[in-house]
Amino acid sequence: MFCASTCKTEPVTDVLPPTPDGLERAARLLGDGQVVAFPTDTVYGVGVASNHPDRLVALFALKDRPLDKRIALLVADLDQVVEAGWEPDDRARSLAERFWPGGLTLVIGAGAETQGFRAPDHPVTLDLIRRSGPIFATSANRSFEPDTLAADEVLIAFALQQDELPAVVDGGAVPGGVPSTVVDLSVTPARILREGPISHAEIAALIELAAT
């Protein structure tokens, strides 16, 4: 069928390779406030750059997720936590040195505010974060629908919303697995909010934990 120049094509989510050029493209999109999906050490994630917190509305709309639910900031290391305006204490430094990158989320407090941070153990993700800065991230699926474990599954999950998801970085299949252990360091002694791949005993060997 012939189409004149006035015809419009539907937006399509770009699938970017995990190459320097592909990751630079993804980082530029994040820097422009766009939503990008990418692999992690468990499932595929989707996020926006931390310097565009106003775009959390778009991210949550993509997932059909309530705005009052907090999400973690993915970072490459503790230096990025500091650059994001938060001050990790000795407990955070001890835990990050032992378990980052990996399945541990650290909740850090500043006054009445708290924020969770995690360094995912995936080379593609870490490279992207080093290029883009910290990323507000959550799982790349619609709320209450299955996790996505490959770029193709992300495309299927958001097939009707491709105009809201400009790109996915194809880092190959990821293994799935249990969500990260979450340790609340905004209180003393610290407490485990969710136990995941890193056990209570492993955390307690490094820092004081509240009695359970």
C-alpha cells in the first residue's frame, strides 16, 4: 500500500545493543528525562534518571503503579550515593564493601527522608549507570503481571505503550531470582525490612541489628 509523506508511523521502542554506542544512546535518553528499560542481575528493570524526579510520574504510569510506592535508586557505588546528596555512615560503607554489587538494598536517612540504594551485579547495568548517573528503577512489567527476563519480554509487556518507552537495552536473558535483602540504616540499631539472598546472619556479622 502506497503511503504519502503525511502518513504517520506508530512509535516503536528501540532495542539497543549493550555496546558503548548503545549504552551512550540509552544514557542520553535518560539524561533527556526519558524512560529506559535494561537488564539487572535478577529481572529486567525500567527507570528514569535521578536528576529527573519529575519523570517518576511517567514511569509509574507506564507500570500502572500507585505514586505513593517508593522505589530504589540504582547506583554503581557509594560515591554515587554521596553525589546524589545522601551521606552513608560506617554501617553503609561496611555493608556496601562486602555485598555490593549484589542483592542488597540499603535504606539511608536524611532527616525525615529515606531512600533505598542498590548496586546491581550486572556489568551492562553498571556501565549504563556510570554513564547516566543513578537511576530510579523498578521491575519492567505492568503491576501484578509477570516479571520480564529478556528484552523481547519487555517489548511484549509494554507492546501497547511503546510511545512511553523509547528504548530497552538488550543485555540478554537474566536469571530472575528473589528480590534483594533490604536493610534500614535510617534507624539505630539497623533492621532488616526484607530478607532476600543475603541472610540475617550475614548482615548481623557486620553491623548491629534490632532484635526480631
